Amino acid sequence: MSSNHSIGAMNQLADALDGAEFSPDYVTKLRQYKDLRKIKLLLDGCAELVQIKHLIDCDAQPFTPDGWTIEMHCKGGVWEWNPEKISLYLSERQKDGKVINGNELRKDLENMQTLNANVLDYLLKNPQLIPEDWKGKAVFFWGTIYRDSGGDLCVRCLDWDGSQWNWLYDCLGLDFRDDFPAALLASN
């Protein structure tokens, strides 16, 4: 297939895409985009780019797995997703290879602004929003505590299995390692 574009121009484009942190997957998405003319309009100053606001209703009833009940759910209003407003918290008793019992960690988190399971479920529906640096961690959403079908208290987490994001859970009677951070609203 011939092209009207020189190798030099294509190399410049590749350098710009690399500089903007376009992975090969994003380059494929760009190639498959159905209406590249809209991007041309943007470049010509004839269109505007509007970023989508991702609003999460943290007051809604969260997803509850079959046979489970909600023990505690901290509501948080409607919250606009912004990963810069989230911090991943580890207790001092959880750092450097140490573990902490989930019941003790829950006490440590009592006065902190933990994100609830509604945020977890929103991210599962919109995995492109999940920060890359969360991979390799099980990020827990302590704002919602469940009682599982066996009667144990537990908390759900977001986990990368190597190919996709899923939710898992851990019972509060178990140990939480240094790769099990809690998702909190970052303090200003």
C-alpha cells in the first residue's frame, strides 16, 4: 500500500505518540477509530475536545454478591472520578513485608475517608480509568464492609489478574499484606 506521507513524517508522528505515552494498543485504537476526520477538525481548530466527567454515586446501594449482606456502607455523595484525589494507604503495621489483621486495619481506617464499593464497581465498568500503577496490588475499598454467606465480615478489592481487572475480597479475620492498600480520598 502506498502512502502520501514520507518516512520522516511518519517517524515524527511515532515520536510524538511515544512522547504522549501512546502504547501500541492506543495506536491500534487510533487506527481503528471510525471518524479520523473529527480529529483533523480538532487539529484545524474547528472543533473542541471535551473530557467526559465520570460521576460516581457513592450514596447508591452498592452491588451485593448473592448470599451477602451489607454490614456498613459509608456514603460519599456524587463524586467525580479523579485519580489524583486518591491515595493508596498502608498502615505502618502493614509496610515492609509486615502484615496486619483486617480487624485491626479496620480500626486504623475508622477516621479516614475510605472509598466505598461503588467506586470499585464503577471502575470495573470503566477499566480504562484505573491507574496503571495499581497493577500488582489488591486495592481495597473499605467504605463498604460486607458479611459473606458464611457470616464472615469482608471487604472487596480491585485486582489485576494479568489480563483484566476483577473484584476479589478478603475476610477481616485474615492478614492484609503490604500489597493490599486501602483506597482513600487524598487529603488536600
